[in-house]
Amino acid sequence: MPSAPPKIGERATAKRREPTRTSESFDWYESARIVLAAGTAFQEVVTFSGRPESIILDTTAVGVDFRLRHRGESAGSVIRIEGIATRVLDVSAEIVEARDPAGVGGQGVTATGRFMSRNIDVRAHRAGPSRERPLGLAEDLSTQIATSD
């Protein structure tokens, strides 16, 4: 039998914790509603502040035409919604326009843009460098170099 001592086990303090990330997701929505005027011209329902990931269209009457477009571009194909309905479109567009093809008017239409989720870290303790920086001396922060006469 060898006289060497047995191997010492790993220290508990040498083990690192498993990395984890705890966050909550928040979607951001923009929405606008109009009542269509009598006539067959397209009317702007909403101009979003950016490009949403999906658009939800709601109608309160039968037979409304929608078209989607980006700023400075021509509109795409017409999307017709028959009946009182809600349609979720997985497309991106900055401007939503609607019209009543019969020209009667009075239909309520709503366009809602859903923007991508934003993850916000909710951990109480985040290891790593501080986000706050200590203030330096005023002369170190100055952009002017002192000159001597």
C-alpha cells in the first residue's frame, strides 16, 4: 500500500454558480381608430412611429378594404375584410389606409401595431462592473489645455 494521502476533494468556494438571466418581456403597441367618411378614396388610419412586427386590423362593419405601405413607397395589394372581424397580419408596414368600396361610410376601423418584445433585466443583484462611474477631477474633465504666459 502506498503511503500517499488520498486526493482532496474540490472546495465548495471554487464552484461557480450557474449563469442565469431573469427578465420580463414587454410588448409595445400603437393603435388608432377612425370612422370612414363617405366616398371610395383610401383614408389614412394610422402612421406608426416605426415598423411594427405585426399589424392587427379590426372592423365594425361589412366590407372594408385595407392597404399597407411604408413612408415614401407605393401601397401594396388591397386586403379585404368581410364582416365584423379581426385580422392579425404578420407583416411590417408604417402606414395603414382603409376605404369603404361602396362609398357609404360610417364604418369604424382600428389598426394596431405590435412592436417586438423588450426584455428588462429584473435581477436585484447583477454581478459585474458598476454602471455608475466616479466623477473625475474638474481639471481632468476639461477639454481645454492650460497654457502658460
